[in-house]
Amino acid sequence: MMSPLNSPEQRGFSLIESVIAIALIGTALIISSALLNSLVSSSDRLRAHTEMLREIEAAVEMMRAGFVPLESGTLSSAGSNDRFPDLRVTAIVEKQDAPGLYLVILRAECSIRRNLLSRRLTTQVWRE
């Protein structure tokens, strides 16, 4: 004769099975949220690096075209970019031995999630 606890009508999960299932689901949620946070952070850094390179390229082209003087200093300051308000481009300009040739070092910096990111470009600009 079967006991009432082992009857075929009583189906379901035991307490231990339920606890294990909840623990596995919790672990999967924690791992997936950490992965999602990492992906969002990587995406933010990639966007910041892309925007910094755009700003540097624009600064170089403006210097080559003569719209920006060939002088050391800050070219764009905080607040000029809506997405990255603390993005700043600075330039170091050194006159070279050849007439009209300048060494230009541009550096872009901004912070993402309390991490400072920077990009640097070194080029030469010739002016008559």
C-alpha cells in the first residue's frame, strides 16, 4: 500500500529542488546583469573615443585650412559637445627647422564613468 506522501496524485517540486532552481536563476541574473553593464560601459568608451577622434581630426583640418592659429593651447573647451560635455582638445605647436613647418600634437580628453580617456595625434602642418 502506498503512503499518502508518495501517491501519484501528489506531483510537484520538493523544497530543495525549488531552492536550487531559485539559486540557479539568481546566479544567471547576476551574471547577465554584469555582462550587460560591461557591454554598456564598452559602448560608452567606444563612443567617447570616436568623438575624441572626430574632434582631433576637425582641429587638424581647421589648422591646415588656417581657421585656427598655429598656437599651443585649448582648442575646444568643456560644454561644447552635448554628448560629452567635458571633452577638451588641447594643442602643442612647435616650429620646426624647415620654413613654414610646424609640429602639432593634439590631445583629446574626456571622462566616462569616472574614468579619464584620452586620444593623442601627432602631425605636421605646413603654412606658407
